Amino acid sequence: HSFMYTQLGGAGSGWYMEGMAELLGTHRWENGGLKLGVFPARKEDVPMWGRIKLIREAVAAGKALPIAAVMKIDNRRKLSTIEYAWTWALAALLDGHPGFQARFRELKKYVADPAFDERFRALFADDWDDLLAEWEALVRTIDYGYDMRRMAMVHKPAEEIGSQPQRGKIVADRGWQSTGWLLKAGRAYRVTASGRFQIADDGKPWPCEAGGVTIEYYDGKPLGVLLGALRPAANRGRFGPPLTIGLGATLDPKEDAVLYLRVNDLPGTLNDNRGEASVTIAPE
């Protein structure tokens, strides 16, 4: 806080002020230099820190904060540890995401501006809905070692599925990927997956199909199992909870939505995945 006030002339809104302090508070000494803004790789690296644990507990209890609520955190009063955790998570997403980082770092120019939050919203106006969706996905899966670059969503324009089957590919080393398939409310769709990919490498590659490998589980589901999520077309800032697709599943959306897919893996170990799954969708 002192650095920002003395060197930048201000510290921005409360959420940004505390988020920056939290972001820079996770650091390490590496190769003779100080590396700031490190996303903790292991719980043991940050004993008693607890931010990720607090967020996971809040999400499990149905108490996740949307970005708008994080932006209302007022540091003119004493904050709770969970409030600090939410400001850290938002700063970590904005600074770590390849599509957001450059604009987030521009905000330092406006820390003395009373309209700081308006500046923030203006910088992200063109993809605000994408930011909201990324936030929902992040807080549901946040974990130590979270790979922001690989977990960044892959978006594409969506089109309604006709009467003929549609086919696509889902790579194993990325997070949520849009299929570009718009599913209509009240209709049923059959999604099937095939092909073999690599889901881990512990000195020997682990082959996997879309049904997953049941010798290892993550988040209560087999490692490598194909997951789906629906992003509502009418409210693109929302992002639905994960659904198990596996080798095949029927989806019956309650509202028009775009289907996103990924394979189930720890968000910090996507780097040893290889290959892709082939996916087909057809109306029933």
C-alpha cells in the first residue's frame, strides 16, 4: 500500500488495493532474484496462508462471490480473511490470464482516479461476459498450481445444431473449450466421444479414453473423463456446473446454451497431457 501511494499516487478501489497486496504477497526467491505474483504450487509452500481452502469451502457451501460482490469489498473497515481471499483470486485471474493480463496491468495508471472501477469496466467492456464466465469456472476448480494459461477458456462463435450429426475435437491439455454447438431448450442431444489421449506421465505415459481412468480420481470423478458445461446464450456471463459426459451422455438443456468440454484433470497438471478426443453430437 505504501509503495502504491508514494510511487503511483494512489492505490485504486478497495478490492484492487487489497488484491494487489495479496497477489504480490505470494512470492519466492528464485535464481538470485525475487519473483512476485506467484500462484502457489503446493500447500506446503505457503503454510497457514489458506486462501485456496477458504474459496473452495465457500463454493462448496454455495457462498461464492460474483465479481460484482468482490468489487464492493470495502477496505475502509477491517476485512475478514475470506474477503482477502476473494480479492486475491480476482487479481490472480486478471494478472495470470493471457487474455486479461495486459489490460489489468494498465490499471496502475488510474489508481488515483476516483472513477477507478469505471476505468476497469471500460477496459474489459468488450469481453466482460467472458470474464464473468472465466471467474465462475475458476472459483469452481481453483487449486494449488492452477495453470492460468492452459485453463483459460477457448471460445468460438456458436451455431445451432441441425438435423445432421456434428463432429469436433477436444484437446487434452487445455481447460474449457467451446464446441461452437448451440443447444436449444427443450430438445435432447446425444454426445459421444472416442479416441485415446494421454492424461498423465509419471515416467510412463498414461493412455486414456473419454471414460477416464478409474485408478485415479480428481474432484470425485475419474481422471481424464470427458466433462461438459453449458453456457447460457441469453446470459453469457454465467457458466454452468460440470456434467459428466464420458463416452456418451444425453443432454436436455433447460435454456438455449453453448456446450463447452474438457477432460477432467488437476488444473495444475495439464502440461503432461497429450492428444485429443473426438466428439460427436446429434439431436435425438
